[in-house]
Amino acid sequence: MKALILIAGGSTLVYAILAVLMGVLPGIELSKTPPGPGVESLTPLAAKGRAVYVANGCSYCHTQQVRPLPEDRVFGRPTAAGDLVYQTPELLGSERNGPDLSNIGNRQPSKVWQYMHLYDPRSVQPLSIMPDFSFLFRVVAEAPPGVTPVALPPAYAPKHGVVIPTQKAVALVAYLLSLKQPPIPGYVPPAVPMPSAVPSTPAAGGAPAAAPAFDATEGAQLFSQNCAVCHQANGEGITGAFPPLKGNAAVLNDDPTQQLHVILEGLSNTNVGGTVYPGAMPPFKTVLSDSQIANIVDHERTSWGNNAKLVTPAEVATERAKLKH
Amino acid sequence: MQAMVTSSSSGLTAADEGALRTVFNVYTLCAALWLVFATFIGIVLAFKFVYPEFWAHAGWLTFGRLRPIHTNDTFYAWASIGLVGLAYYIAARSSRARLYSAKLAWVGLALFNIAAIAGTVTLDLGINDGTLEYREWVWPIRLVFLAALVVTAWNLIATVAHRNTKDIYLSNWYTIGGVLWTCIIAIVAIIPWYQYGLGQVAVSGFFMHNAVGLWFTPMALGILYYAIPKLFSRPIYSYALGVFAFWTNLIFYPIIGSHHFLFSPLPWWLQTIAIVFSVAMLVPVWAGSANYLLTMRGRPQRLYRSPAMFVLVGVLGYLIGSSQGTAEAFRSLQEVWHLTNFTVGHSHLTMYGFITFVIWGGVYGLLPRITGKQANNLLMGIHFWWATIGMIIYVLALSIGGTIQGLDWIHGLPFIDSVVNMAPYWLWRAIGGGMMFLSHLLFLWNVWFMTYGRKQPKALAVTATEAAA
């Protein structure tokens, strides 16, 4: 009997002490973490959306933790302790079959895109393997007043009627769009290499000695990373949802001012070629450097049959400088 | 040691034997049914990676609801019930005593099953506690599981307390310890009032790894300490080494949980301690593995067409999977592998290559000793090879694919490239998984024939294991 008490009781006592030290005490202590600057609790609708996110197991494929590693910079700044204060249950996740969502509200602020993507991910990203969440939508003959039907390319739209989101989808999108990392005062992201050493007196006005070259590989890759989910790899956009860049007047214009302005500042509710696009495009001025933007713009200006004058990083810098005034 | 000498029991009635047999039979059958169900879900999930439109248009079929059903049911239904059934048999046999209470065993089994059924239904309805991983059942269901553990602990302890041997055989240290420690894990995980935000991340890290390492690991190790000497007809190589591994496992394992959250906002010291002790885990892992392998040494004939093959794979799964876990805990390697499918390969190498193979070895090796009915050797062999080859394909596919995934990210490729590059590996995973699933159907069939599927044991070819018994 004594041996049994010693083995069972002794080991259990040891384990209980370790459980308190490694589980309970860190739990108690870290639960007291104060909120970071600008970190706010969720609105009731977003909180409802968070419950939909949990119920359908989104976090089995999407993390909400940006690590302080170079490869995570595309997702935002590193997640800080104070970011998680209102996050119970925690949704850090363990697997990234899809991208990290910590900052998705900033990275992809277009409601139009979010609804399309939820209804059928392949309508905006043909290579996606995300399951569709069509069960969070309804097909009706006609959208009730005040409800915007989901914009869908014909191949993905139902044969009859239109698709409208249920309350759960509305809440889920509200939650996703609420996922915005507030900036940490004084924290400068090492994120993107910003070659701001471009001369402040650009030679753009002078006659260029030769046709400026650009890094086509980087341009294509950055376009694929930052632009293709909406404007599509073929540059044709999605009618009624995302404007085409192929044959787009701003892209073909030798004066790049408008195109650069849109990329730097973002855009919403625009009219392209007679079609109104209600979605919102995020600003890229804090995400991309001058040379990166120049490479993207030049990729757009030389792809899909487009053939327009190339821009230089210096021109981007000039345009960026104008914004500050 | 003397407990190991014989499987014949002293002063036991036929009724005692019958009760133990029925308990062992029904636990194993239940476990096998859960294995088939949970891995059927696994196959569906594997297909969804290849055909995302497959069974996707209804909430109850969506990936995010089925995935926790697969993980929780393999953990808490298949492995838990299978291990407890074996632990009862080993407790009674190694103590030369009767099972303390068949009634308690039935109550425990009912509670395990109620928890698993309720957990499956609620998760499918979208009722998920949200705290990844293995903690998705809502708390009332986890309370039922806790009750099952308490009942099991009581029954195991009482059985060993009434032993007719002087010493408590080492297996029972591990199994009783495992059940008792897991009661503490369950309580720590259920109490909600101290887990918010980052605090909950810390508890998740602790829970996630302890639920694996202080429940399934000690249970399976305990079974190995009994099954290997039985199957190889020789005492364990070093009893002292087994005791040493017991205590080091107990002390090092609870500290390593935070290695699931390296590079997270958890305090850096908590992450670093976890890495240090992940390395320390090599001590009990290598001590334990060496002990098992040295017990088996020099008797290859014992492996031939014998359940010992399952045990051998189980020991190798333990050795390789756990050592791999240590490697993954280094920051440099975690930078590549964390959040990729590599970790899914790792969890299958351990929960399948180690735990599941040990249960199979235990069932094939020990169940016939009380039912008198051997499994058909050919079917057992097909089960073994399909499961083994399937697992190798599965783990290799995800290890290679996961590495590519991690390198894609490091090279700054567009995210979708990492998805596209995984496609062939996800296909191979589904193929490996398909073989594993088919082998489980054979296992169910074999269990049925070792328990109730036949009236009388026919004259069976005397296998090496039988000769040893």
C-alpha cells in the first residue's frame, strides 16, 4: 500500500506542482496583460462574427499571429501581447493552409471581395483550396431593399436569382474587416526595404537617356502578391466587382499621376469604363517602396497587351512627396 | 519482476476471468469502431485538400467542423478507450488479481462514449469551444471525460492495491500515473476564470502538449513494459532504466508546452525554457526506447508473423517521432516548419506511428491470451503492412511538402504558391491515409474475430507468441 501511495500520490503531487507552475500561474499572470495602444474590444456585430469564425473552424487553416520573422512581414507587424486582450478564446492557430488574418481588415478592406471570397473562394482566386461557405448565403429571386447582392462573375453565379448574405455572413465579414492591427507608437516596421534615398530632385523632367528598364520578375511577383486577388492574374478584373487593368485608361496614360495616386492612396466607389465599382482598394503607401511600386506599375503597363510608357522609382517618389502636402 | 513470470492468476474464479475478458473485449471493440469512424472523417478531410468542393456545401460537412471531430475522436475515443482497456487487463494480470470492479469499468466506458458522441455531435453543429487544439469540446463534455478518468483511476488503483504480488509492476506506474495526471490536466483546462487572451495562450500551450505527453505517452509506455516481455519471453532489459524514464518523463514533459507558440507574444523566457526541456526530453525518450529495443534484441524470430511487429513499429515511432519533436522545438528549424503541414506529419508519426501501433500490438498480442482466439495471421499481416506503408507515405509526403511550404514563405513567394506547391503532397497524403483507413477496417474485423466473431477457437497454428505464453 505504501508503495502505491508513494508512486501514484508522489508523482501526482509532482505533476500538480508543475501544472501550477507551467500552466496556471502563467495563465493568471498573462491574463492581466493590459491592452496595447489602440486595441479595442469588438463591436457586438463583430463579436457575433467571431463566434461564426470559431464555430466553423476557420482557425484550423488561418493563424492570427504574425511572428517577428521576415517571412511574416507580408501579414503585418509582429503580434504584440497587448493585441490579444479581447481575444478569448484565443485564435492564434497552429497551421497556415491559408494566409494569416491578424491584419486582414487593412490588407483586404473590400467588402465586395470578402463576400465573393466567402461564397466561393475560387471566384476571386481560382487556385484557392478554401472550402466555400455558400451555406452562409441564400439565393433569392430579388435582393430585398437595402441589401446588396454578392457580386459574382457569371461562371460562379446561380442560374436564377441573386446571392445575398445571411446574418451570419454579414457578422463574419464585419469581424474580418475589424481585424486591423493598430500601429504601435514609436515602432517602425523593418518590413519592406524602403530605398527612400532616391534623389529629391528627380530628373523626371529631363529627357531620359534611354528607355528606363524595370525588374520584370519582381514586378510580376509583387503584382501576384498584392494585386491579383482582385484584378486577377490576367488583368481583366471581375466585372462589377474589380476594375480591369487591361486596357484601363489610367494604366495606358503616359502621365502616371492617376495610377500612382490610386496605388499610394487607395480608392473606393470608382467608375471605370462606365461600370461603377463599389469596393474599396487599400492604400499601399505604407506597404510598398517606391521601386516596388514602380515595378508593379511597369508590370501592369507592359502586360496583357498593355503597352504604355514606363515609370521610374523617382516618379513614384515625386508623387509620394506630393501626398504629404 | 515476479509479476511477469506467468499469466496464470492465483486465486481467481472463472467469473473474475469472464468479467475481465468481457471488459477487455468490449473496450477494444468500442475503440476499434471509433478508430474506423474517426479515420473515415480523416479521409474525408484529406480529400477536401485535393477537391475543396467535395462535400462542402453544408455547414455540417465543412472542413472546419470535421477537423476537430477527427482529432478529438482519435484522441479521446479511439486511443483513450483502447489504452484503458489494455491498462485494465495489464493491471489485473501483472498484479495476479481480479479487476477490482467490472461495474466501474462499464461506467467509465459509458462516460468515455457519451463524451465522444456528445463531442462529435456538438462540434458538427458548430458548437466549438474555440481553444485549439484538442480542447474543442465544450466544458460540460470535458467534465464527462474527466469523470471517466476519475472512475478509471479509481478502478486501476484499487485493482493494483489488491494485488497478489509484492511489487507494483512498472506498467502500472505508467498507466495509473497517466490517468491521475490527466485528471489534473483536465481540471486545469476546464476552469475558465484565469484564462483570458494571452493567458489563455499560455494555458493552451501547456494543455496541448500535456494532453499528449502525460496521457497517451505514459499509457502506451506502460503497455510496452508489459507487452514486450510477454511477446519476447524475457524480462525487461533494465527495470531501473524504466523507473528513471518514468520520473524524467514526468518532470520534463510538463515544461515544454510553450514550444507550440515559439515566436508568439508569450514571454520569451517561457518559450526558451520550453526549448531547453524539449532537448531534455531526449533523456527519457532514448532511455525508454533503448530499454525496449534491448529487451527485443537478438530475437528476430519473435518478430516473424507476430504482433511484435506492431510493437516494434510503435517503439520506433516513439523514438523517431519524439526525437523529431525535439528538433522541431529549435527556433532555427521551427522558423521553417512551424505552421506548415510538417507538424501534421509529426503528429501522425507520434499519435499513429507510436500510440496507435502500440495499441494494435497490445491488442493482437494480449487479447488472444484471454479469449483464446488468435486473429487470422494473414489479415493481421495485411493490416500491418497497409498501415505501415500508408503511414510512411503519409508522413513523408507532409514532411517534404511542409518543408517546401516553409521555404516558399521564407523566399517571399506569393502565398498561393505555397498552396499550389503542396498539391502533389496532399494527394500523396490522401493515398497514404486511404491505405491506413483500409487497414483499420481489417483491424475491426480482426478484433471481432478475436472476441465474439467465432464460437470456439479452432486449432490454430501455434505462433511464436503463443509458444511464449
